Amino acid sequence: MGSHGRDLSALPQIQPTDGPRDCTLLRPVTPPSPLRGFSSLLQTAPLVSRLVLTGALLTACKPSPPSEQPSDPARAPATVAAAAQNQPLKPASAFASITDPAARSVALFTEAGRVIAHPRCTNCHPSDGVPRQGMDLRLHVPTVSGGPDGHGVAGLPCASCHQAANTPLLGATLPSVPGHPKWALAPAQMAWVGKSLGHICAQLKDPHRNGGKTLSEIHHHMAEDTLVGWAWNPGPGRDPAPGTQASFGELIKAWIDTGAHCPAP
Ligand code: HEC
Ligand code: HEC
């Protein structure tokens, strides 16, 4: 180190563990006071600088390997094993041989559940108001809150970083920032993170917890909503949900047509 001829002892002493992985300053819960400076920068800076700032922030804050993470119930594993996530989605017709309609219904929902439990969906459906990121459902960096309407808190709305479309090109660390005009966090009563498929299924059918939707409206939302559709077009650096939105919609339709039976909770 001395070969550069600089007296490094004059610099503040930083322990290796306090280096790029220390994200504590970026992880306050609400209101995120250390983020205020960052958020006002984000609001006043033009888009390119905002993305550079965001990129710099995230580069400076690489997540630690899982073994070093403190145990945190909020980081509950997805309900579908990672290995199964890349298998193609089976078409609804693949279940025609199951003669008992209730059993067929459960099998159809279980297959559709590979989409529902995929991180591309669940990252926006937590119960604690904090979005998740990546395939490991790690807490969003910086820690943001969905706020009263899911669009973030005053001073740090989702839209200050999430544009109307995926924004590519932040380099290897962050290939893109996801985007959609309706980008927001789902309300807590629609939470899927850490819940079993049977629980999610019952919740989806309950008008008190599904936004007052009928089953037909649930099908329409799953099959047609463009924010749901983002999961199959998530931008560079992110795995899409399995299958297509159309094939997922057909599974949901067939599940409803067979009585909308749920797997055991
Ligand atoms: C300060 C900038 C910033 C703000 C504010 C912000 N995000 Fe993000 N968000 C990002 C970046 C950058 C990524 C991409 C990180 C990555 O892929 O590793 C991201 C990723 C995500 C993802 C992960 C998508 C996936 O499946 O991988 C979700 C979900 C998300 N944000 C939701 C939200 C919501 C909801 C809000 C508002 C309540 C919000 N974000 C506010 C910067 C921000
Ligand atoms: C960017 C965040 C985001 C992503 C990604 C996302 N959702 Fe949502 N979801 C929401 C929000 C916000 C609502 C509530 C507003 C609404 O109903 O449109 C919601 C509501 C829903 C509902 C309504 C009823 C209920 O009981 O939950 C369904 C169904 C749903 N989402 C399915 C999905 C599926 C399936 C995926 C993945 C293929 C997905 N969502 C991905 C944000 C998201």
C-alpha cells in the first residue's frame, strides 16, 4: 500500500466490514431522515443524474451474502422453490385428465401459483409496507415505504425513481430500474410475501381483502392488467415470471370455471 507514496494513516480508518456493504444509513424505517438529502437531490436533479445517483447509491450498497444477513422474518422464502421457477408454465389443457373438478381446480391454481409466488409479483405484495427486490425478496434499497396509497411517502414517491417504463443501462451492478405508469405497492391486505399458496388463494377470493373484486374481476386483473403484465417484461437483469400473461390468465380462468377450489392452507 505504501508504494503509492501516500500516507494512508491520515485517512479515516474504515474497517473492512464497514465498507461497501454497510447499508444501515440507507435503511431507516419511516420517515427516512438520512434519505431526505438524497430524495431532494432526486427531485431536483434531471433524470440522468437521478439514475446516476441511484446507481451510485446501489453500487455503494451491495447486499451482503445471505450467510451474513441477520435473521429477519420479513425475508421469508418465496413459496415456490427456486429450481421450479424456470420450468415453463403448463397450459390449462394439461390438467384435463384430472376428472374430479375440485382436484383439477386445486391443480390449476397450484400451477398458476408458480406465477403468483414468483418474486416479480411478491416483491410488490408484502405485508409490512416495504417493497422487496431481487429473487431473494431482500428489502428494497433504499428502504422506502408504500405510504398511505402505495405510491410512497411525501418527499419520496416511487415515481421519483420508477419511470413510466423500464429504464435500462445502469451497468453490471444495476442493469435497469423497473418502470410502469402505475408503479405502486399493493395494500397490506393483499400481502403475499411469506404466505402459503392456500392462504393467498383464500385471500384472493375474499372481497374484503381483494379490493372488492368478483372472481371474474380477479381473472380480468390477472389476465389483462398491464402492471401485472410487467412481471413478464421486467427489464434487463431480471428474470420474468414463468410462461406468458395469456397462459397464466387461462389457468386462472380454468381454476374459476372448476369452482375456484384452494390448496390446503
Ligand atoms: C430512491 C429510488 C427509488 C425509490 C424512491 C423507489 N424505488 Fe423501487 N427500486 C429502485 C431501484 C434502483 C430498483 C432496482 C433494484 C434492483 O433491481 O436491484 C428498484 C426495484 C424495485 C422493486 C423490485 C422489482 C423486482 O421484482 O425486482 C420493487 C418491487 C420496487 N422497487 C418497488 C418500489 C415501490 C413500490 C416504491 C414506492 C413505494 C419504490 N420502489 C420506490 C429505486 C427506487
Ligand atoms: C409494481 C408493483 C406490483 C407488481 C409487480 C405486481 N402487483 Fe399486483 N398489485 C399491485 C397494486 C398496487 C395492487 C392494488 C391496486 C390494484 O388493484 O390495481 C395490486 C393488486 C393485485 C391484485 C388484486 C387483488 C388481490 O387480492 O391481490 C391481484 C390479483 C394482483 N395484484 C396480482 C398480481 C400478479 C399475479 C402479479 C405478478 C404477475 C402482480 N400482481 C405484480 C402492485 C403490483
